Amino acid sequence: MTNLTEDSIQKILSTVIDVHTGLDLVSSDNVKNISIDDEIVNVELLLKYPAINYHEDLKGSVEEALSKEGVNYSNISIKSKIAAYAVQGGVPALPGVKNIIAEIINKIL
């Protein structure tokens, strides 16, 4: 790719779909930073859910999309950050606990 710009990289990233959300990386606001140093494209992604096992697959998808558009050198960084939510009104918060994830298992015997 001869003319690397942040806009051209965003356009490429908008073609990469996050398999867990069904949304592209740009519209889902997962692109934290894009920088271009000579021919090296640096992309920082920040996912809003825990996905440590998905990082390598996503990195491969981003590298493949960039490569198809002629980007030969890239550095992809992916992190996950889960936002803390407020507790239900009238319920005291648990000290030191940011989020609680509840899972319901429905078994038919």
C-alpha cells in the first residue's frame, strides 16, 4: 500500500468482524489507537469483554486484512478491559468486587 493513513487503516479494520459481537472493530469502538511509523502499522485494540483466548485469532484476522490491502509490516496489540457497573439500588456493594457474573444452567433430566 503506497499511501498509508489512519483513515485507510480504519477502513481496513472496519472489514474485520469480531466473532463474539458480530460487529466490525471500528463501529464497535474497539480500535484504541492507530499509528504509522514509516511502513509499519501499529494498531491497539481494546475489547470490552474478557477474551484472552481469542486475542491470537483476532490478531491473525487483523494481520490478514491488512496484508490483503498491501500492508507488509504490522504490530497488533490487543487488550481486554471490563467496565465496572454500579450495584442495584438499595443493595450494598461487596468490598473489592467490581463485577459479578451469574450463569444459569438449565438441565432437563
